[in-house]
Amino acid sequence: MGANDEYVFVGCYTGETGGEGEGIALLRRDPATGDLTRLGVVARTPSPSFLAQHPRLPVLYAANELAAGRVSAFAVGPEASLTPLAVRSTGGAAPCHLAVASDARHLLVTNYAGGSVAVFPLDADGVPGEHCDLLHLEGRGPVADRQEGPHPHMVAPDPNGPDVLISDLGSDRVWRARLDPISGRLVLAGPAVVATPGTGPRHLLHSADGALLLVGELAGELTWYRPDPADGGLLQAGGATTSAGKPNYPSELTAGRDGRFVYVANRGPDTVSVFSWEPGGGTLVAEVAVGGVWPRHIALLGDHLYVANERSHNVTIFRIDPDTGIPQSQGEPVGEGSPTCLLRWSGIQVIG
């Protein structure tokens, strides 16, 4: 793997959950042009719907979104080859997100249908053992067919400490928990955010100026929260609809390197919305067609935005205008069966 080579792993739904993917695929990215080249399937694993990497070791983790949920770990070798390390039960159904804790010794996985968050100890090589804790959430919301119980959709560890945020689509909450680095226990501390009923919190992001941004899958909204000076709790400071098109089930959000623009993918309208971000909040400045169907995930890499279009089975490429922040379509889409997640892997992260 050359010093300038860059790779993108693609998680895909497989036949086990009605998808057309084959597991984890690999793309080569040209850092100069942003172009992608498909290299093929590097791991055949069932419905790896979300991917994450160890912050210090050449290890890749995949959430296998099955009725009997699993998490898979792979060693990343030269030229981004994958070698299986372990497969563990998540103790719940349909795991859809995962992240490594700030101590780099624990892996956290959300069981969407199981209403729980699993904790796995990681050994010195980044290999997960059997889960050491399973935090069960409680609560429901007003959307009967989607909020009959808790549905954790994202787990976001504080990069500098033991606190963990959990966005729960089912209860309209973002929960705050604390990970004990010794025991591996995840202790619930209460809600960090109580969203408007029917919001359906999906994914979250911290802005460059300290706000917590939250995309609501059921309400089709982007909302933001800031600390209450009185007690440090989070209060809603604003919000905006992400698309005029209906129905809309927004999926992922991301921000540019300088924090001036925030991007939200809209499933249904099949667009990406661009928000100008300032201390007062976000303002919708553009909505751009993604060139595919059902944008499940987006990734901003350098000056380019990449969109994983689950139902049109392709990844589309956009160059970001540096002044306006608006994505402009570039080149032809790259075909990939039922893509659900994009993860960059660059040469500096791989130990050959």
C-alpha cells in the first residue's frame, strides 16, 4: 500500500436481509481527483450494515444486522486486505451501529430491534471477546409502528472521556451513559436530550462550535441543542426541516472540515441538504439530487462527498464548492449492491 493510496470500505446488505450485496467491498480513492475505482469484495460476511475502525490498530469492525445480531472483527493488511479475527453475538437483534470507546479497549454496539447496547472488551490486538455488558433501554413514542419500544440507532463515545451518547429512535431520547473502563459496565445516567415526540432520533454530530446536532428520521428534521448555563443540560436551540419532499426519512449527517456547512442525506426525496452553519444555528441553502435511490449513508472525504445509495445499488461522487459548500455531481456512479456504509481507510492507519 503506497503512501498516497487511499481506500474506502463499503458495508452492504446481503441476501440474509434482502439485500444484493456480498459483504464488505473495497474501493480505491484517488485523493487528487476524488474518483473511485471498485476493487471487489474483501470479506463475505452477512449484512455488515455499519463499519468502524480501531483508532490505533489496523482492525475493522462490522455490525452484522441480523435477527440474531453479530459483530465481526477483521485485521486490515497491505492493500486493505481483510483477515477474519472474531465473530461475537451482540445479545440482541439488528445491530446497526458501532464505535470504539475513548479508552480503545471497548467496542460498543447498538441493537436496534433489541433495544440494547452491547459492550465488548478488546484485547491488546483489538480482538473483541464475548460481550461484558448489555444495557437495556426503555421508552416509546407516538409513532405506533416505529416507536413501540426503544430502538438505539447510534452510539457516540466522548473521544476524551467515559461518557457515551446513545440516540434512541424509539423513545425520542438521546441517552447519556458512562462506561466504566475497568469493569466494562455501561451505566445509564439519564436523557441528555428529550426530543419532540415523534422525532425519531437517528444520528448525531457535534458542531465545531459545540452544539449537538440531531437528525430525526421520523420527523424529517435537523435539530440542534446547546448547554443550559444553569445546569449544563442540553436545550433545543433551533431546528429545520431537511427537505420539502415527502415522505422523507433522513439518514446520515456530516460536516465540512471548517464547520461552515452541514450535510444531511434524505431518503425518499433522494437528496442531500446543505445547511450553512453559524453560531446562531443552521440555515438551509441548497438541496441536491444524489443521483441514486435511498441515500443510506454519506461520507465527506477531503473536497468530495460520497453517497451510498442503498436501493439503486451505487455510490455517487460530488465535489464540494469551497465557497458555497454546495455539492456538484462528478463522473459516473460506482456500482455496488445495497451499500449502507462508507469508511475511509488510508495508508497511515495500516501496519503492513
